Amino acid sequence: MNEIVRLVKPLLQERKLVIVSVTVGGLVALLNLSRPILLGRIIQMLTDKSFTSAYEFLIMMFVLSWILSWLNFNFWENDDPYSKEESHEI
């Protein structure tokens, strides 16, 4: 039981960080799941040849989903202080 308390104690002290991490993880999961669904709907509309305003909306949502997941990944990737390499410039 002491080991569990020792593991959970830092999480209780950093509640804001835990909430932000869970929220960002949920957003990324939603973006990753939405892209195949949106692409399927776009292809379905192309094969049915039913070009409506929903078609443009689906394409816009697909592109926005792709851009947001790319920005989210790059934002967190560049924030890691341990991944920075020292530059040995002459």
C-alpha cells in the first residue's frame, strides 16, 4: 500500500498538470479517430456524386483535424528539455 501512495502522491500535488495531460490525450485520440471517419464520408460523397455544402464542410474538418494533430505533436515534441542536443559549433 505504501508503494501505491508513493506513486499517487506526485499526481495529487500536480492536479493541473494531470488535468491538462488527460485533456490533451483525449483531444489527440479524438483527432486520430476522426480522420478515418471523415475520409470515409468524403469518399462516400465522391462515389455518390452528391456534392453539397456538407462536402466542403467535411473536407474543411478533415484538413483542420490533420493540422491540429500536427501542431499538437510538434508543440509537445519541442517542449521536452531532455531532447535538446548541445550544439558544437566552431
